Amino acid sequence: MRFFKGFLLSVLMMAFMVFPVYAAETIKIGAILAVTGPASFLGAPEANTLKMLADEINSKGGIKGRKIELIIKDSGANPEKAISFAKQLIEEERVFAIIGPSTSGETLKIKNICEKGKTICISCAAAEKIVNPVAKYVFKTPQKDSFAARKIFMQMQKMGIKKIGVVVGNTGFGKAGKAQLEKLAPEYGIDIIISEVYDKKATDLTALVTKLKAKGVEAVVNWSIVPAQAIIAKNMRQIGLNVPLFQSHGFGNIKYVKAAGAAAEGIIFPAGRLLVADVLPDDHPQKPVLMKYKRDYESRFKEEASTFGGHAYDAFMILVTAIEKAGFDKEKVRDAIENLKGFVGTGGIFNFSPTDHNGLDIDSFEMLTVKNGRFVLLEQK
Amino acid sequence: MSTELFFQYIAAGLTYGFIYAIVAIGFNIIYNTTGIINFAQGEFVMLGSMTAITLNAFMPLPLAILLSVLITMIVGAIMEMLFFRWLESPTVLRMIIITIGLSIIIREIALAIWGENVRALPYFTGNEVTSVSIFGAHISPQVLWVIGICSIVVVALQMFFKFTRYGRQMRACAANREAARLCGINAKNMVTLSFVLSAGIGALAGCVVSPITYSQYNMGVPLAIKGFTVAILGGLGNSMAAVAGGLVLGILESFSVWIMPSAYKDAISIAILLLILFFRPGGLFGRKEELALKEF
């Protein structure tokens, strides 16, 4: 019996010694995503997208003959968890690169950790601070949030709107949006005559929209997530405040349109082109990428593709493209990402440079609106 | 301020007030028979509306609401039988802590069943943009539904407690449990009945407010906090007082938005609650002596 135990132990030890040899043939890619928790609307489609892409690439033989080993960590949008997962992925798992995190708060917390660990991090979060100031190893794929505000103001100029009301939920997202809007409004000659914050758990906002009505605003900008972004739309229409309602790029999920029902009609918001992939002109350079991603995602997961999953798609494919160009050396891959030009992703056409680790310009946003319960391009309406 | 706007703020206040009130009524029934605050009341509201939304996919709305109210009542009964009935010395503190634990468990189970998606029942009449015009103010027909159902529940409860045998037995338990037992009333059954009633009213509240507020696994907490505030404000244990308390708070909140940034809306309601607790601990419409009878 003792012999048997000893035998078993030695077999186990051998297995452990042998294992890394097999592991060396794969390439480890870590991901820190908010699969559950308050930001699951970001993290869940992102995680699905990564799994789908890894399977697809592995079934074709991997990258340059090496299979991808995907390690997804669910942070639940908790920055503390993101920090410990980042350390674990860099120090213990020794991953080649990290995709994510899903939220800006988490990304800012792990920015320095990735810098110190010399590990590439391609974030799926929006905040401009992630890439400004530029950190050597940190990139991001979603459009900068200031673009969303600029795009809204440009649209207002076109419509001749001068006096607006800004209402935001009391979340990090809402407050950041309010700051951007207030900073950029003067540049476009737009006057914010009332600016209000409401509780993110508000059950009804009739009193607030009454106040907006009393001030005589010509348009309303709302910066929040569900359910408030649907409640504000309903309450505005119910009390007969019939001015244009602009929402943030956070409105980019058809589920939110369903939640707001008839009140969603005519809401204007900036978003990437994924939501309107099927109505894009056929010669648009992004059309093939968008249609493929949308079809693949929707047939596999039986739910509508969202722009958020698209951010993970871009992050992953940028990394894969860079590895294919530069091989398996982390430093060379980092340089390859920094010099990547004309990469067509779901978010837009990426042109990275040493000073721009986002690579997207303002045209990556399109103004969309809701018509008959579907997203359409505003100009097509 | 024009009269039209004035009435619009009143309409907003009515909306808030009746949403709070219909949640608050549920607190009172359990409080009346056991002297405890059921912190899982918000979860009854959530369960009711989420169940109705799920059922509504298979059946017409009235039937879905009826079934979901029944299902939530059964959940309430099971809850009481599993966690409260066998308690040897049911002190108030002990029972309150059990309700807090239960609220967390129900919430987590709901998260596992329904996920984090935001859903809603359809508007009972009209749709998201319909409104009725009264004195120049616009109000959603759903608010009228809330007001109507809330009134029916209040009247029905008054009748139940005054004129039915079980209602009178429940009141007897509330007044003096020992004496009620000596008269041959099964006090334990009365407690179960109070949980069933509370669960049913909570579920009905959840269904009727769902089109306005939306439903999510964690919707119960903020609603329960406001409902609790209103129940205390009016005077615990009295449904009419809860409605009055709801209206006072709702209208104050609504007008506070007119004068101050809306970010302070909740701070104002809590400040009012504190003032009332300092100066009228029994609530606006409650009597101090009545409160002293309870163990609380």
C-alpha cells in the first residue's frame, strides 16, 4: 500500500513537471471582465465574445500554430477584485496580455500594475483617463467619452438648439458625463440652463421633468443607465415635454429601447455602427466586420449583439493581429499595436500611435435614433 | 409658477405618494399582529412583479397578476411556517433579524432565477406615452390605477379587520396575545395569516407599480425604505395613516425638486422623517400610548 501511495505521488509529481511543457505550446491570454454584478451588461457580452473568438481561432489551428488559452476572471465590477486578479494573471499565470477590465474605475486601478508588470492591457472601458496620459502598455478600444458629448453638441448645432437641460444619474458614469458636457458646451455655443443629478434608483422623475419644462429647455441630455434612462423618456412624454431627448452612448442596447417602449421613439444618441450594421451602405469599410460579428454572436448566444461585446472583439483582434505580425515577444507585440494603422474593428477604424493608445477618431461615433422600436441612422430617418 | 406647473408638481407628488403608500400598507399588517417590521416586505413587492411579468408571457395580464399574488402569498406562508412559527421565545429583535436575513436570501434567489435584466409589466391602459389631463397637469393612467387599487386595498382591509371573524381575531392578537389565546384564538395561525396578507398586498403593489418604476431583482430595497418611512410617518399599524403619510412625503418631495436641486430629494425626505420621530414619535396620526403598548 505504501508503495502504491509513493507510486501515485511520483506519478502526480511527474504530471506536474510535464504539464508546463504542454502549456508552453499555448499562448495564455487573461481577461478581467464584469461578467456578473452591476456592470454585467458590459462584461457578459464581452466574455461571450472572447470565448467565441478563442474557439474560432483555435479551431483554425491557433495563432502561428499556438493555441489560445483564455483565462477569464469575473471581477463583478469591483476594483479591488480587479487589482488582485491583475496581479494573479501577471505574476502567477504569466499571461501574454490582459483584455479588459470592463469598467473605467477598474482599468484606472490596474493601469499601474500592468505598467510595472510590463504586460499589455487592452481595456474595454470608455474613460479618457485610461489613455491620457499615455501608459506604455495600456490601450483601449471604446471611443473616448468626450467624443460622445462633442457628437451630441454638433447635432444640436445642426438642429439650431441653444438652451439645453442636462440630467444625470448619480453614478460614476453620470458624473463623468456631466463634467464633459459642462466643459464642452461653450465651445459649441450651447447654454446649459439647468443641470441636475438624480438618484440612480429613482422610481419616477415626473417632478424633475416638470422643472425642465418650467425652465423652457430646447432639448434634454440624459446621461445614465437603466432603468432611469427609460423612466426619464416616459415621464417627459407623459407630461408633454416634447423637445428632443439625447441620451449617452450607454443607450446602445436594443433591450433599453424595449424597456422604454413607445417613449423611446425619436431618442437621439451617439454610438458605434454595430447597432445599425444591417442598414449601413454596402460599401462602408466596417460593414463586413460588423455583419460577421453580429451574425456569429447572435447565432451562437441567441441574444442581440451589443456595442460592448464589440469592444472586446476589437481588443482581442487587435492583439491577435499584432501577434501575427510580431511573433511571441511581448515587447515587439506592444510596438506592433502602437504602430497598427487602418485596423477595421467594430468600434471604427483604429490608427494607433505612440501618443494615441485609443486610435479612434470622432467619426467612429454615428448619431442614431429609434424608429418603430429599432435603431436607425439619424440621417436616414 | 403657473397654475399648470403647480398642478403638475402635485401630480408628481401624488405619483410618488401612492407608490410609497401601497408599499407601506404591507408593513402595517405584520406589524399589527406581531409588533415587528418585516424587512422582507420589499422582496414581496419584487417577487409579485417579477412573477407576474414571467406569467404574462403565457396568459392575459389580469390572470397573471392574480396568479402571482397567490404565488407570493404561498411564499409568505411558507416563510412564516419555516422561520417564525417554531420560535420558542419570539422576541421582536430576533424576528426582525430573521426578516433581514430572509430579504437577502429572496433577493439572491431572484437574481439566480431572473438575472439582472430590467423588465416591466405593460401599462394597464394606454402605453408609455399616454397621459390624462387634469387641471392642465398630465398624469399617466397607470398612476390612476395605483391610486384606485391603493384605495380599494385600504377600504377592504378596514372592512376585513372590523367585520370578519378572522380580522377581529387578528386584532385581538395584536391587542393582547395571551388574552386572545385564552379566548381560544389560535395566535400562531393569525401570524401566518398576517404574513399571507402582507405578501399578497406587497405582490399586488409590485404589479401595479411595475409599469412606472420597472422591475429588477433588487427593486424591493429602495421601495421598502420609502414605504417604511411613510409607514412611520403616518403612524405604524394604520393603513389610512400610511396613505396620508405617503401623500405628505410625496408632495413634499415633489415640491422640493422645484426649489432645490433634485439631488437633495431623498435627503429632504429623511430629514422630515427624523423631525417627525423627534417631535411626534408615534407618527403624524398615531398616538403615543398606542405605541407604548407594543414591545418595540
